[in-house]
Amino acid sequence: MRLLLIVGLVLVVLGILALGYQGFTYFTHDQVAAVGPVQVWQERAHTVWLPPIMGVTALITGGLLILVSTRQSPKGL
């Protein structure tokens, strides 16, 4: 049950971050031209958009996992 609690907390945190930032950007360096010893490089930005439904789903799933993990199981099981 402790694993469910940890996974639930991680999902809640990731859901909050996804709703707060709604995406991230990373950069790549591409070679545009190479003439002899001269090389021309270009830095390109790539943006990954995270839809709000992804953050909401992570929050709800994490909350449900936390709720399930905190319930007491019967002693006979």
C-alpha cells in the first residue's frame, strides 16, 4: 500500500506542474552548411505542449491512489 501512496503523490505533483507550465521547450543544434573547414550551425527551439486534460487526469488519478492507499485493509486478508 505504501507504493500506491508514493505513486499517487508523484502523480499529484506532476499534475500540478503540467497545469502550471502547460509545456516545455528544448533546443537542438543542427548543421546548416559545411563548406570545407567552415561549418554553420543553427539553434532550433522545439516546444512540447501539454494539454490541460493531462494535468487534470494526473491529479484525479493521483488523488484516487492516495485515497485507496490510506484505507485500512481487513486484518483477515
